[in-house]
Amino acid sequence: MFSLNTEEAKDVLKKLIKIAESHRSDSSSLLGVLSENLLNITERDYHNFLGVLDENIITTKNYDGISLKIALRDDDDLKKMEYANVLFYIYLREWQFRKKASFDIEINKFCKELTKLRPQLSEQTQYLFEFYDELPFHVLQDEFHSEHVTKIIKVIQSTDVEKVDKFINGYEGVVNKIDNWEQELPNTIQKLITYAKISKSKNCF
């Protein structure tokens, strides 16, 4: 498990911002575009930004392979910017999915730009995009197995289900009996009429 709300994560982001600033002027290259895109969301109070993200990436934090520090594992600046962009893309995805968040102009621009750039990024980042695509399922899976849901399930299981079943079965039995009674009613009435006639004729003798 990792956290974005640590000095280590803040130091990693500081290094990534420095790299991005050195390439942002080269708008004709993929490196320049990715650098500018990253700076669009990090040129703010990024310490607070990381803290807010950390509170809302409950599922993603369980995967060390999605930690921000992996953005620095490659010596190539282009790869660093690719990783950094996709990682924040993932973090923002979980935040939005969990909170139905409405992002500001810069974050929306960042996400739209990365969606457009996705086909141009290296194969090394594809596993991150796969995680991005599957993230809602991971979140729902975590929520289903969460402590809160487990408690709800226990409460449901603790109710006397057998009594409910008996009631339903008993009710169905009563309904069946009524149906049968209604079907047999004409024959029963006819038998009573016949019996009454026989009794009357006997009394006549």
C-alpha cells in the first residue's frame, strides 16, 4: 500500500514538476505536450492536491505498482512524463468515480488531453491504462467486500429467514386450498342438494 500524503510522494512530485518545466516550451514534441499537461494540474497548491487525492484513491492505494514513485524509475524524461500523466489520470478517475466529482477546467483539460494522447504512449504504460479501464470494477469489488457491507450482510443473515419461508409456504398453501375449494364448490353444492332431497323423501315415509 502507498500514500500520496507523505513527504516521499511530495518530493517525487517536486522532481516531476522540475522535469516538466524544463520541457514545457517544446510544444511540438510529445514530451513537451505531456510536460505542459502535467503542469496544468500540478501548478497549484500541490501539497493540498496530493492530500485530497490520497483521501479518495482508497482502492488504487492498495496497488504498489500504481504508486507515484514509479514515474521516476526510468532514466528517460519522456517515460517519466508518460508515467506521471497516466498515474494522475488513474487517481483522478477513482476520485471522480467515488465522489461523482465535478472537476475544474484544468483537470478536465488534463483528462481530455491524455485521452487523446493515449494511442501515442509507449507499451510500458499500457498496463496502467488497463488498470484505468478496470478501475470501477476494482472499486466496486472493494466496496462489496468492505467492513461496512460485511456488517450489512451479517444483519441480513441474522434475521429469521426460516419464519419468512414458513409464512410464504403457508400463504401459498392457503391460496392453493382456496383455489381447490372454488373448483370443487359446484360439486359440493350439488351433493348437498341431492342429500337434502334424499333426506326429505325419507321423512315423507
